[in-house]
Amino acid sequence: MDPSANGNDCKNNNCVDNLIAAKKSLKLSLEKSKTLGLALEKAGPRIEEINQRLPSLEAAVRPIRADKDALVAVGGHINRAVGPAAAVLKVFDAVHGLEKSLLSDPSNDLPGYLSVLKRLEEALRFLGDNCGLAIQWLEDIVEYLEDNRVADGRYLSNLKKSLKGLRELQNDGERIHLDGGLLHAALDKLEHEFRRLLMEHSVPLPMSSQSLGEQACIAPSPLPVTVIQKLLAILGRLIANNRLEKCIMIYVEVRSSNVRASLQALDLDYLEISVSEFNDVQSIERYVGQWEKHLEFAVKHLFEAEFKLCNDVFERIGLDVWMGCLAKIAAQAGILAFLQFGKTVTKSKKDPIKLLKLLDIFASLNKLRLDFNRLFGGAACIEIQNLTRDLIKRVIEGAAEIFWELFLQVELQRQSPPPQDGSIPRLVSFITDYCNKLLGDDYKPILTQVLVIHRSWKHEKFQVRILVNELLKIIKAVDLNLDTWVKAYEDATLSCLFAMNNHWHLYKHLKGTRLGELMGDSWLREHEQYKEYYSTVFLRESWGKLPGHLSREGLILFSGGRATARDLVKKRLKTFNEAFDEMHKKQSGWIISERDLREKTCQLIVQTVLPVYRSYMQNYGPLVEQDASSSKYAKYTVQGLEQMLLSLFLPRRERYGSFKGRSASSQFDKGIDLRRTATAVV
């Protein structure tokens, strides 16, 4: 083998080995590059993270580069700022610790609830006083750090923004920012508990109109002492947090509702009646009577109880507050409606009965005067005071006006014609009863007081004799009216009946009365004598003429003269019957109002007519009874005639069997409109 060939082969082998080695080396290098690439890829985020942390690291290292004196001083500043801030944060934690207790129901443990609430108030006062100081200290240290470049600018900027927000909240003055609204929620719960206590223990007084007289002495039970104590405790906390007005609103709402409920059973719809709805005198009388009882009950019992309770609950706050509460309760419960009703009565049409009702209203208000002054005398009750004064003024002026017009109205009635049936004019019976009432113990003192006040407004003096003289004038005017009416009748007999009727009425109904004593015994005897006189004239000029028709002259009963006697008897009986029928027909429509006078008059007529008729018929009746036409002449039996005479002069209702007895005051109760001048006095 050629050595050169062998040498070449060796050389080639070395080249291949080198290539293989280079390949392996290159492959290893590629693998290392790939591994390094993967390592670099993984290291990228870490490098970015390090890059991002470098500024903060730089800021952290910066103080090392700051001035040594500044670094030494900054510790003290930080300590002084952190102390107050830490204290404030501690109190904030305490406030949040109270949240569970204050969001619970106060009724479960009211004293405990109020104690926790007081702690919250103290904590909020501390925060209110110290938050500003802590913020100021923190602002100072930020400013120091900024001036001495010992902190990162971005960090300081964030701090300044946070402190600015805290400062703005602190300057708002709203505690809600300090406790997240916890105090507000707790106070709302206390208000709810205040209302609940009032409502649960405010019970209306059960009563009705029918039982008013029996229960007038009963007043609503006051709230239990324990309840009042709870109300006072709640009130103290609410007042401390400027919620007095809300408490008053709740109190007035609940208590006025309770009073209204107490009055609802009384059926007070009449208080809203208008002037046009007063249909007649009777409605005014009925309503005023109810009004007196209801007003007295409301003032003396319901509002009296509210007065005491307002004093118990609000006395510590001040007179103006609890008097103001009472004024609002009274107004909302209906006291103004009572006063407005009285005003409506004063606006109704003038009427004598209205005078009595005005006097009743005045008496009721006068009776309650001390109660009104005590209950509603404060400045807060000015509306009630004004309405009351206005009502009293209207009542006095209205009563005085009607009283002084009575005489004139009686005089005006003189123009009217008398009753066609000869009965007693309503004016006469009404005025006599009316004046007696005005002189009675119920009305004379009140009327005197009203007239005294009315005269004093005109700077005039009033004496009791003036009242008496005015009533005397009125009765004398009635007397003069009677004289005028007696002369107004065309029928003299009816005139006598009318005079007899009225003179007896005045004597009978005024004897033994205040008015009768005022007029005097001689005046009463004069009317009695007039009654007797007119009674005699009445009988003589009417029924006394009938017996003359039954003359016995020329009646000779013998055999030859019986026919002549029979003709005379027929003629005389016919004349008697005709005269009787005419008189009975005419007087059947006449009335004698007083039963005793009517019965006595009928008996006198019977005594005048019947004995003569009976005797005549006994003696001469047989002459005509045998005649075929006897019924034309023997028209009446003695009993039938007597019954007809005894049935005369009955009042219309009694005449038809439906009349029910009335007291003498019934005419008075019906009232009379004295303003009429052209209608009959009936």
C-alpha cells in the first residue's frame, strides 16, 4: 500500500473527525443558545418588575441622601402627627362597635339604649373636636416632608389629596360623615318609640251623648308615671340633638287624635251647621243645649287633662313650649269648631228665643271663663283668645239688640188683626211667659250682666231698675194691644169673649210669678174684675137671650084652647131652635183657651138655658110630641142640648179628640217671630 495513500487516508479521517466534532460543538452551542433564549424570555417580566420597582427603591433610598438634620427632625414630626390620628381611629372603631346596639329596638331596654346613645354622642363630639386637629398635624408633616425632600413626590401628592378630602368632609359639619348615619338612625328609632309610648297609653274616653250627664265627671286617665318618665328620658336625648320640633309634632298629632276620638261619640256634626241650615227656633234650642254640655265636657275634662299632661311632659323645656302644644292640640281637636258654632248662632235671624239662646251661650262661656283663661291664656293660644273675645262681643251685642227691640216689636203687633176665634193671641201668652223667664233666676242675672257690659262699652251706667222698667213697658204695651184688639171686633159678643179670655189669662198666669209681683196686686185684680165683667156681658148678650124665646104667655091648657096653645108652643120652639142653632153655629168656632174658664163658662150657659128649656119641655112638650111633625119643634132632648153646650169653645185639637195636654210653656217653646206686622196675631 502506498504510504502517501495511507497518509491521505489518515488526513481525510482527521477531517471527518473534525467535522463531526464541529457539528457536535455547533449543536451544543445551538442548544445552549436555545436554553439561554428561553432563560432570557423567562427573565423578561422579572426585569420589567425590577424596572418598575426602581423608582420606589430610589425614593426609599432618597432619605439616605437627604440632609442629616432633616432626617433627624422628621421622626418627631411624624410621632406628633400619628398620636392624634391614632386616637381618632380608635374612637372610630368604638363608634362602629356601638352600631349593633343602636340598631336594635329601644323598647327592649330603653335605659340601656339611651346610655349607648349617649356614648355615641360623646364619641361624635370627640371626633368633631379632634378630627380637625389630627388632619392639621398630618398636613403639617406632609408639608415638612415636601419642603425637605425626604419623601417621594408622588407619595406626597396622594397624601395631600386624601387629606384634602378629609378636610372637606370635616368642614361640612355633618356628623353623618363621622358615624355613617348611625346617630340619625338611632334618633329615628327614639322618635318611633316616643310615638309608640304615647299611642299605646292614649285611650279615648268612652262615652255617648245619652250618658253625658252621668259621665261628665270622668276625665281621661293620665299617663302612668313610668310612661311619663320614659317620655322625658327620650325627650332629653332628642332635644339634645335638635329634634324638639319633631317631638312636639308627634305629641300633638297623637294627643289631638285621642281627644277627637273622645268627642266623636258625641255626634258633633251640628258644629258645622251653616246659618241657612237653622230651619227653625227649635233646632237652635236643641243645638245650643247640646253645645253647652259638650263644650263644658271638652274644656273641664278633656282639655284639662291635656293641660296637665303637657305640663308633665314639657314643663322643663319652658312655658311657651307646653302651652304651644296645648294650643295646637285644642285647635286640632275641635275647640275652634265650638267657637265657630257660637258665632253661627249669633248670625241667625233675630228672634226672642234667640235672645235666650244667646244668654245661654254667654252663661256657658262665663261659667268656663276661669278655665279658658288658665288653659288658653298663653301667647300661643292667641287664635282661641281672639275667637272667644269675638264670640262674646257678638253674643252681648246680639242679646242687647233683641232685648231693646222687644217693646217696639210688641207695639208693631198692634197693627195686626185679633184672632177670629176670640182666643188668646200667641203674642200675649208668649210675652207673659217670656218676660217671666227673663225675670227668673236663670236669666235675670245673666241678662243684667250682658246689659251692664253693653252699656259700659258705650260709657253708660246701667241699673237693675232699667231692666225692670223695660219689662213693665212691654207688658203695658201688651195691655194696650188688648184694648185695641177688643175694639177691633165687629161682633160685640166675640169682643167680650176675647176680652174675657185674655184678662183671665193674664190674671191666672201672672199671679204668684215674678212678673205678677212686679205688676202689683191691684193690676192683677183689675184683670180679674175685667174677666168677670166681660163674662157677665157675654152671657147676657148671647145665651141669656135664649130663655126669652120660651115664653109661657098665652098658654092656657084647657080643652077648648089646646089647639091654640099647640100653635104657640110650636112657634116659640121654632124661634128658640133657630136662635139656638144660629148662636151655636157661630160660637162653635170660638175658643176659650183656659180649661177652667171654659168649663165655668159652659156651666153658666147650661145654667142659663137648660132649666128653662127642661121646664118648658116638661110642661108643653107633649103638645107637639103627638104631632106628626114633632121633630121640627122638639128638636133637642135636654141631654142633647146640655152635651152641645158643654162641648163649646174647645181648642181645635181637643174638639176632634186628638189634642194632647200641653204645659203653659209649650207656647213659649214654639217661639214667635215678633218682626211680623201684617199677619194675624194667632
